[in-house]
Amino acid sequence: MDKILPHNIDSERIVIGSILSNVNAFSEVSVILSPEMFYNKINSTLYCNIVELNNKGKPADIIMLSEMHKDNNDMLVGITDISCCYSVDYYDHALNIQEKYVRRKLWYISQKLSSDIFSEKETSELIFSLQNDIESIHGSSSNSDIHDLKYALKCVYKQIENNLNGEYLTGTDTGFSEINRASGGLQKSDLIIIAGETGAGKTSSALSIVDKAAKSGESVAIYSMEMKKEQCAARLLSMNCGIPSSKILFSKLESEHLDTLDNGVNKIYDLPIYFDDKSTSNIDMIISSIRSMKVKYGISGAVIDYLQILNVNQRSQNKEQAMGDVARRLKNLAKELDIWIIALSQLNRDSQNPLPNLNRLRDSGQIAEAADIVMFIYRPEMYGKYYPEPFANYSTKGTAMIDISKGRNIGTLKFICGFDAKTTCFHELNKDPLKIEEGNQFPF
């Protein structure tokens, strides 16, 4: 190697010297520094000693450090020399140390990648490895988000105050008052599973939520393994103009429909909804894209359609383990990026009793374990059935049941909403569904 890797010994000395001189310095720089970030071995050892002393509740000063190295003359000389270094700008020097460390790590990663490129590893494996390496740098160089109980209680009281003022919506508006009332909207860090049988309307329900969220000013990313961006856009347009998406995409529209279409376009044209068709082949690429979307567009949430057809790149695992792992990774990503993630899931078929339940989540019960909310879509009209109690006497025509069977922080919930089959739009009902005629009921 012709060049010396990036470092700044003077910044390292100033930071350590400032810690020895200022009792508050360590608490400020410790959130962005760790011992391995120091290039010089002596400086790295001294900073490690300082961390150890603070963990034990002892003062990190020249006397305590000298006591730790009383039998090492070289270290004693180094401590005495470095104790003379001090600057009021020690935090800027700490940032300089961190920045040089990141550059060194990037160099090591590039060397590893240049070697792996010529190996027999699959491209997807190389991308996944690179992503993990980059994530490790991000984790070590990002500011800590540690708060004490006092701060957490202040946040709780702030929420109580908002509730008293009628400001119950703390998350993203779902378009359904029943859900908003129970959960305060879609909450950041939550993984929401929307499940149903084929044709029940999982995608449509997610797009209905996205439509409302985006109109509330929230940015959302959509990843669909089944539909291209044009098809998703046509679905959203259909919900806002009343013309079926199939007619928008594949039919010659009548002149009287064009004004209606234009009005629908005006409603959604500027909505902050983003698509990445190239990143829908496997979970690693989707996770990488979501990170990028968060940085570029500040997304509040993401929709993944759907779990069972994802390529998870883990041949050694069975399908159940793989789906559980995907769900956990999505939950961790939602928490890390402070966004909500909606993931759609298929149900195992049950022709005798199509009513959804947690045991029917296809491929893995671990999906439900990782999720904060599991929401089922049930349209008994598809099967010639009726709703279960307490909705047994409600009309099934143009309606659907939303069943939140798991709510980590909100409990369970069931309600009936409207469903427009022509535009595949789920919507809130202005009044109770029409009740079926007496005498026409039969057990579910």
C-alpha cells in the first residue's frame, strides 16, 4: 500500500487530554467514539482505560490512568505527555477521529470486495455481505439514542396531554377511524401484517391506506412482486376517479371519462409515493432500497407485497424458518429507521371455514410473533357465507370485515368497512351496513 490510511494523531491526543482535564468531556464524546476508532495503539488503550474507569464509576484522570500503568514506563511517559493536550473544541476533534475511522473501514471493505469479486460467491451474497459491512460502520459511527426513564415519562405525559386535547392521532392516518382510535394511526417502528386469501383484497387494502397516508403528507415506498409501478398507479387512480383500473390500462376510454380521469390524476399527481421495481427480487435488495428511500425521501412507511413470494437467499433454511427470519428483519428495520412497514401475507386455504385466523398464516407462525399488528381481510361474499358474530346479520354485499387478531399495544379489534369491487377500494362506512332480511340467515 502506497498511502497511509487516514488518521489524525493530534485529534486523538487532544480528545484524551481534554477528557483528563474536563469531567464533562467524556460524556459528550463517548456517544460517537469507541476504542477501535483510535489509530494509535497507545491512544486506543488509554481511551479503553477511560471507558473502563467510567463503567466502574471512577474518575478518568491522570492519577487513575497512571495507577493502571504503574509498571509500564512507556505508558506513563505517554500519559504525562498527552495530559498537556486540551482544546475547547474537543468534540470537533472527536468527530474528526470518527470520520477518519469510517474512511479506514471503507478502505478495508473495498479491499475485501475486490477480492470477493473474483471468488465463486453469488452476486446476491456479495451484495448482502457488503450491505452488512456498511451497516456495521453506520452502527458504530451513529449517535447513540439512549434516553433515561425521566425522558420516556415526559413523552408519555406529552401523549396524555394530546389525548386530553383530542389529538389522538399520533401516527399515520389509516383512513379507518376504528383503527386510528385504537392505535393512534400507523406507529413508527411497527411491523403490520395484512393477511387474507387470494383475491380477498390485501393489496387493495394496503393501497387504500397508502392513499390516505400520502394525502396526509406522509411519504411511502411500495414494493410489489406482483404488480409493476404502472399497475399500482392505475389502482390508486381508480380509487380516486371511480374508473376500474383494468379499463384505465387496457380499454379505449370514452370522451366523457377523460374529465373524470383528469380529476382523479389531479388528486394524486403530487403525492409522495415511491416505487423501486428493480429492488423487488429479494429481501436483501428491498431492505437496502428502504434504507436508501429513508435517506433520500424521508419515507414514513413502506409496503411489501407479499412475503411468500420473496426470494430470501437462504437455501439452508426451510420455508417456515426463512419467513420468520424475514419478518424479524423487517421488524428490526422498522425500529432502526423509525418507520412503519406493512407486509402482506397469504393464508392457507380452508374451504370449510374461510374465516381468517392466526393459525392460517402461510409458511410460518413466526410471522405473527414478529409483527406488532396482524390484520385480516375477510369478504364472506366470495364464498357465499355470512359474517360471524357480532356481525352475523350484516349485509356482505359491498362490505368487508377488518379483523385485527393481534395488536401488541392496542389489543384486538373487528369492524365492518366498505369495499368497492369496481375500483377495489376499501373505505369507511358512513353508517352501519344494511342488515340482511330476517329469515334469510343461516349459520356461518
